[in-house]
Amino acid sequence: MVNMRDQISDVSLDHIVNSDEIRRVLISPNGIPFGTRKDIALCLASHLMDRQCEAPEVMSDTVARVTACEEWTLMRKAVDKNDLMPKLILGTVLRTVFASADGSEISDGMRASWKRISSFIRTMDIISSIGPEAGFGYSVRDAHSELIAHTKRYENLMERNDDLEWMSHVMRSLGSEMIGHGKKDGHGKRRGILAVIDTSNSMYGEPTLIAKGLMLALAKRMLADRKEVNVLLFSSDLPVLSPSRGRDMMDMISFQTGSGEPFDIALRMLLERMKGRRLSNTDLILVSKGAGIINDPNFTRDWEAYKRNSDVRVITAVAGGSDACGLTELSDEILIFDDASVNGKAGEFARLTDILS
């Protein structure tokens, strides 16, 4: 197996510095001349690659302070994670350097840079725990490229460091329950799985993180049964997503709540959409905090009629709440994923996978 650092050594420093993601940093308005910024980038890229390069005189002190930081040592070690890591690290550090070029303290900026980079590495670790099992040829490197290519999506994730830590925690907590768990034999028809995630204001914070972690853990678990989990977000006009596919996974991990329709309105939209596509033989998972109230009995009757005629089973997964509230009458099964159940043995997750088997 070829060592990742050996691959990196074959890449010229000019190639790294002239890459699109680094040039976006270099051409940003700044009081430092472009030529000096380019020299600094080459110098730091050299240090990342364990090579020697003398810093330009005007910035030698700043470069020396960057490379003396403990976080810089951690960043150099992180280069082995992926052959695109030097670009990620260099771009992140350059933003810190240019912001601190007026002589202010740089160590706090380097700590913040490492926090963002380690957050990104955790994201890649989450993806690598699912991607290889999907069988679609999607790698961690592909995911890395996908995020870097979409600057805003990447920056949103880098800013929300704690989100990724929480999602990783949820996945580990739920996944640990499945070790040695007996699966049902998959008799009868093979049913599709469509999860619909509430993205209204009530899902802000931990409910959204629980929902994302739940979907990632479920995608990983179902792939072992050669089943695919599709996800529909009520936050935009995004198509149905599949977390086992690279770009879809990035969209699901990086979406934010608060821009979606209230869930009762979203459910009406969903019913019309399902009628138009004649969805059938499907397990529909509604993921919500359970705060939505449905006061229209006609809508409840329409929903029940559709389920009977289409062989659609509705499973409500309450994320961060304790009651399905308005979704109770629509649901064939209700599972509660509040903070306590996520931190415990996650028996509800085991029950969910049994229902879907």
C-alpha cells in the first residue's frame, strides 16, 4: 500500500498553492501585497511537507510563530489523513495568518484553526464509517473534495464544530446497541425506506443533531441488509437524498433547521407528493420533535386512506422530545429518541431496525 505522504511528496508546492481553494484565500482583499501572500503560502506549504523554506523577510516573524505553535505540529501529523489535507490546512491557516498580520497574538488563531480542521477530520471519519459499506465506490477523499468544492457548505461545517462531535456521539451510541443484535429474517416483500425530517424552528439544536446522527446510523445499519435509506428534507426544494451517496450525505450533514415549513404544512405537501408519485410498499419514517399539532380531522382521514390504499407504513421517530403529539394518530409505530435514550442503550434504535427488517 502506498503511503499517503509519499503520494503528497510527488505534488509540487506550486500545485498546492495555485489550487482553487488556496487562490480564493490569496485573492481576498487584504493589506498585504499579493506577492508576499503567495510567498507566505509557499513557505507554509513547504513546512507542512517537512521541507525547508525561508520565510519572506517581511513576514518571517509571523511564519516562525505559526510553525512554533503546538497546533501546527498536530496539523503536520494530520497531513497523513488524506492527500487533500495540505490544501485544507494551508487555506485555514492562511486565513488566520492574514487576519493576524498586524502583529496581534497568533496563538489563539492557531487554536481556532486546529479546532476547525479537527472538526473536518471527524466529519471524514463519520463518512468513512458509512461510505465503504455502500458499495458505490465513494471514498473519504471524494467527500473531502466535495466539501472543498462547495465553499459555503464547507465553511458552515467548519464553524459548527460541536455539531459534528454530537453527531458522531449519536452514531456511536446507537450503533453500539446493534452489536450482536439478532436480525429478523427478511421474509415477504422488500420494502423501501423513506425518512422525512422536520426542518422547522422546533428542531433547532439537539433535535436536529439527533435526527442527523440517527439517519447516518440507520443508513449504515440498513446497508448491512442491502437496503438503502432515502431522506427528504423540508428545508428547501432538495430532491430525495441518500446518505450512502457522497454528495447527498454532504447535503444532509450540512443542512440547518429553521428555514423549513411548519411540519403540519410539510405533511400536507408530503401527502400530495406521495399521491403524485404513487408511493407504495414503503416504510415512511417521520423524524420530528413532535411539537406539531394537526387540528384538521379531514387531513387525518386522508392520510389513513392513503396508507390503506398504498401499503405505506408510518413510523414516527421523536427526536429530542418525549411525545409524538400531533403525529400520534398518523403513526403505526412511535419511537422516542430523547437525550436520555441516545445516551443509554438506544433500545429504540434496535426496535426500529427490527421493524424495518
